[in-house]
Amino acid sequence: MAAMIAVYVVTYRRPHLLRRALASVQAQTYTNWEARIVNDDPDDTRVAAIVNEYGDSRIRLYEPVRKRGAAGAFNEAFRARDCEFASLLEDDNWWEPRFLEVMTAALEQHPHVDLACMNERIWREESDGTWTDTGRLVWENRLDSLYATSLSAGCGSAKLCNSSLLFRRNGRPAWTTPDDLPVDVTEHFRERIIPQPFLLVGEPLVNYAETLQTTRTKSGTLWGDYQCLLVGSCFASLPSTSRSELAKQLFQETGDSVSPRVTTLLATALSCPEARPLLGRASAKQLTKFALTIARRPRRFLALFILRNRLARHWEFLMNSPWNRKLSETTQYRDAGTKPA
């Protein structure tokens, strides 16, 4: 008998998008699933009405209905214990009919891998309510591969995509992030705690929506703070003998640009003493640009010096994650990557 998949559909005040997401689950060629609708607004009765519209016993409201926040709602999928596989679908995204079929087959071919992540096709919402296929994919490589987060990738980026995951649950621990984490970095933090390597499935059977209404932050300051945490935690976990090599690699990747990425790296050097080797790798032009930025926003950069105290619980989460603990055991600098599946 086919394994049961629990699909956690997270929604917040977007009934028209929820219908599209649910229709894509109902259209799956793999039919042994249960859709659990996590409504993040207890006052929105439209969600229960939509569930009733379907008249499908496989689609039900996840209870209790309460305000969890986006990260807290996502965490419910990673706590599931009554299913062999689980998946997560945000209400603005949707799947092609073969998504669950392809993903279960991929994991069955890799019995020692606990999680698979699929490529995504990117769509843009227009002001008139229509959707445009941008022609872009999250990854250009369509080949399946096994992926382990490299040092440089761990410094601020993530390969995981929330709505494109299928993962094993029987007997696995709850891979949960802090419930109050900004939605923008839930994937970055979760990548630190899931077993690696994980499987990348190159076929794009997931549709990712760039929506006009979003819960993602518009604050560059908040995003910058968490980028500093992510980068800084890498340096703090590495043995001191490897920090200079990581700084060298990160600045080699930026070239001689004065991009926001350079600002992030130099801001990390202020917020994290272990990341000070970054200052020595910056060019004169980059340091000058950074100094001018500090002069324009002195309070912002003074706040960097207490960043780890302000976000202490989130910093500790990163430092205690399996990925970071493995970094602390590094005796020789090396970077990871992908290999064919």
C-alpha cells in the first residue's frame, strides 16, 4: 500500500489563493494524502467554509485553530508523527499533478536520505490579478543531486524551499525552528538542523508565487540582522585557524564590488568578533563605502555591536544546530557541495 503523506497547507487571509493550492493537492496523481489546513487567523471563518466546499474527507481543518505566526505554522508539519511522509504548502504556491508521485519515488530510490527538495518555477502576480510565468527557475540545474550545505552557502543563503519539500516522519525528531522567527529566514535556519545530505530534485513541478500581498518583511534592517547572524555563526563555530580562509573565500566571491553582500560581510565583522578576519579581506574601496554607510546611519551600526544579545535565542539556535556543531569539529578548511544523486 502507498505510504500516507500529510500535507500541511498554511494559510493566512488569502482564500482565493488557498483554493488554488488545495485544487493542486486534490489533482495529485499520488492519491494517499491528507491535507491539513493550518489557518493562522482564528477569526477568518472563510477557511472552514472552503474546506467544507470540497466535500473531500482527505481535506480537513488542522486543530486547534490559533494564531501561530508563519514560522510556528510551518513547524506543525515538522512535528507530524502519524504519517510516513509529510509536506508543506504555503497558500500562495501550488503544485503540478505529479509532484507527490515524483517526490515519493525519489525518496524511495534514496532510502538513507530523509528529505527531498524540488526545483520551482517562478510566477509573478500582476496588479490586475493575473499571473505571469517569469520563465525563471529557482535552480537552473534540472539534474537530481545530493546536496550538503557548503560553508559559503551557509553564510546567508539556503537551498531549501518551504513549499517544495517532502520528508520522512516516522521516528524522526521535530525539525522545528523558533516560532517567532521571521518567515524570510525559516528555510535558512531549518537547513541547519535537517539531516544532510538531502536530495535536490531538478524537475520543476512546484509553482512559486511572487505575490503582491506577503508576510515577508520589507525591512532591509531586519533581513540584514539575520544575515549577520547566519554569517557570524559560521565564523564563531569554525576553529580560529579556519576563519581567515573562509573570509578569503567570501570576498573572492564578491570580487571588487561594493554590493549589499559586502555591507553584510563587513557588518558581520562588527557584530561578531570571530568574524573580524573579514575586515582584512576587504578592498580600500569596499572599506571606504562601508565607512560612508556607517556615517549615514550611526545608530544602525551601533546596534550591530549588541546584535547577538538582541537576538540571543536565535543565535543560540544556530550555534547549537547539528550543522554548526559539525563545523566546530573541523580540523582542516574545506567546502562541501553537490554530487549526482
